[in-house]
Amino acid sequence: MIKVVAALIKKDNKYLIAKRSTGDINTLGKWEFPGGKVEQNENEMQAIEREILEEFELKVEAKEFITNNVCKYPNKTIDLKLYKCEYIEGNFKLHAHSEYMWAKIDEITNFELAPADIPLAQYLITHYSNKENKIENLIIGKTYTNKEIKDTFKCSNMSGMRRSKQTNSLVLIAKHDNPLYDDQWTEEGILNYTGMGTKGDQNINFAQNKTLANSNTNNVKIYLFESYTTNVYYYCGEVYLAKPVYETKELDEEGNIRKVIKFPLKRVDGEKNTLIDIKDIENSIIEKNKQIEKISILEIKKRAKNNEDKKYTKNVVVKHRDRNQFVSEYTKIRANGKCDLCQKEAPFKDSKGKPYLEEHHVITLANGGPDQIYNTVALCPNCHKKMHILKNKRDFEKLQKVISKYLEKDNDKSNIENFNKLFNI
């Protein structure tokens, strides 16, 4: 019996299926949950992660076993095991399939599935479809889309306070990509959430302000999401009013001082923070800066002068990508103390007297670039920051030429070939 693994990858309440274009005649031209055979010296989770990388150039993380099906084909018997997988990074490139599709659970059986995959799809219909879009199935710390929030709570997909009578709930959205409403957690684990109304004085009896103010007695459950980037909402779980509602003075969207209402919220589970991807926080900073650039200098000055001295902390997740230290060091050695972009001497020397330059991958590691000398340059801190912020095409092409010259000077035929493949030369 041949051990085969398949991936269940979810996106926006839909699941990935793909139409096989290579391989066994039993599956050729049919749709499947993508995957492949388990090789020697690897476990099933490693196998599914490898197969998805090879077939789609997608990086996923296998999370848990779901179900399996033993299927007898004319020429073999396979034990197909389905694993729940989480997408990490990468863009689709098809190597073993002609098409791919995101389908709802009850739509998957409408496709001509490979025989071994049919029982898997039927299992999902039985055990998963009735579990979708239920509040109790939400996972704290996980991200959800606007549509998933709407479908789960049966609420509007607009505004920061969304009342649903159908689920007897009030969904609160704390947006962190706009400096006007950037409510933050205190060290005591309280979020002083700003009420409804972007212009002029806020009124505690206005719309959902009243619902939230009375939530400890009206039996309406309050649920909180935080957002740092478009259509990505971190679920913080159920919250409650931990202290009396109070009023304070803040600037409105027109830069005028007005009365605002603050709702001191605390998580029911007692936790103070949700783990946030550092990239989402960095994105929120960029978006807030864009909003500030639209404001007049006088308004910026007014807001800066009225800023309260508060300190906020967040728990963040940082993805660390290992780098080969030999590649890094050689990249700096061959630059001979000069920045590969601006060609100026390194701005200073480190504590050991070495010219300070920073390694940079022309095609970044985050975008799948290799950690190899045919993809690295040494930059001064200024040019390094410039490359990441401006992403200038001319600078990109200039650095390609610099690498090419290094390789040609060294007569490094092997890496010249790798360089040409990487940059399609």
C-alpha cells in the first residue's frame, strides 16, 4: 500500500482543489486535494509541506490530520490522508496541475474528483459544513476576513460597531491603520474603545454607543476584532465593560477638539494581548503615515501638541529567515568597503575597524529569493533602506549588473548560470 498525503488549505471560507495534469492515469484530468507520495525518511506532515512547495511554489504548514481513505486503483492501492494546512507565503505557479480553484465545501463534489478524493470531500460535507460560521468556532488570535465576520455574526460588513439581533451580539472593530481612531491596550489589559461618531461631540445615546454602554445589563454579548491591514481582522474574543464609561477630549476628523466617549473593555478570558504579525503592524504604520500626509501642517502641529504621553506594548510574531554567514561575509568582503549601489565608502567602521555595510538580497528572501552570492549585494544603511522603501527599478537593475561583474571577474561559471536563470537573462 502506498502512503499519499493531501492538503486542505482554507481561504475566505473556501478550500483549494486543483486539476491534475501530470502523473497517474487514474487521476489525470481530475480534481483533487493537492498532495503526493510520502518519501523515505520523511513524515507525513513534512511530505505534504514539500509536495505543495513543489507543485505550487507555496509554503504551507501542516497542522493536523483530518481523515483518510484507502482506495484501490487497477494498478495499486493507496492510503490517502488529508491534513489541515495553513498558508504561509508564496504565489501560485502550477507544475503538476492545469487549473486550481477555491471552492466551498458543498461545492467540491460538483467537480469531477479523483476516486480517492471523493470520500474525503463527503467527510468534509458531513463534519465541516455544519461547523462553519459559528461564533463558538472562532479561534482567538486567528485572523478573519470581513465576509467571515459578517457571515458568522449575521451583522453588517460596515462600521466599527456592528449590532446583530439575530445572534444577539455587538461586534467591535478596533482599526489601527488610521491615526484618528487608534485605540490601544493599556498595560493593565484594558482597551479604551472610542465610541461612534467621527465629527463633533459624541453622544452616549447615539446608535450602538447606547448598546455598548448598557451591555452589562442588556445581555448583548460583545466581541472584539483588531485590524492593522485591509481585510485582516485578529479575533480577540469576547470582551466586557470593565470600568465605568467616561468622557474625554480629543480631536475629530477635521482637527477640532470635541467630546468623545471611551468604553474601557477587557477580555473575558483575562488575557491582555493578542499575538500580531509584525508585518501587519508595520503596514499599519505606513497607512497611518499616508493619512497624516493628507493633513495640513497646522493640524499636524495641533495633534502633536495635544498628544498624551502613553506607552503601549504589543506581542508580535516575527518570522526569522536563517541566512548563511559565509554568504553574508563574502558579500561584504567583495564590496571592498564601498556600497554596491551608491559606490561611496561605508559611512563608518564598526567596533572591530571593519567598514560597516549591510547584506541585501536583490530578490528578497520573503519573495523566494535564494540566499546565494549571485543574489546578494553589500549596501550602506541609507541605500539599504532606500531599496526596501522605494523599490526603484533602476536601482534593482543596477545591482544586477554589479553582481554580474563580480561573478564575471571571478570567472564563476556555475553561479553565472544560476544568476542568469534567477534574473531571466
